[in-house]
Amino acid sequence: MRRLLWLGIGLAVGALVVRAVTKKVNAFSPQGIAASARDSATGIAAGVRNFVGDVRDGMAEREAEIHAAFAEGLPLDEDLYPEGPQHR
């Protein structure tokens, strides 16, 4: 009975080791490297899309600030022009 227990444990550990080694070998095969590159490219593309979306949102927000400043006759950046609008 004890031998069967150790045999079962050995088979389970062996199966886990074979599975882990197979996964590592597949990761370094041409197909595995291609899949990794594809996943990386997909991640980079998603990051670029998010960045472009954030830039567009920022541009729209700044444009709204500029339109509001022109409508009210205020300076665009009070940090640059603390004395107020300059009329020439």
C-alpha cells in the first residue's frame, strides 16, 4: 500500500515536471516566439491607442479653455500674464 502511495506521488510530480518543461520548450519554439512577439505588438498597439486617446481628450479640454477665455476676454494663461489682458 505504501509503495502505491509513493508511486502515485511520483507519477503526479513527474507529470507536473513534464508539463512545465513542455511549456518552456514551446515558449522557445518558433511558434512560441512568434506568439510572444504578436502579444507584445498587440500590447504596444493598445498602449499607443490609449495614449492617442488621452492626447485627444487633453486637446479638447484645452480647446474648450481657450474658447472660454476668448469669450470672456481673459488671458489664456494667468501664469504667463498675471497683469491681465493687454489691449494694443
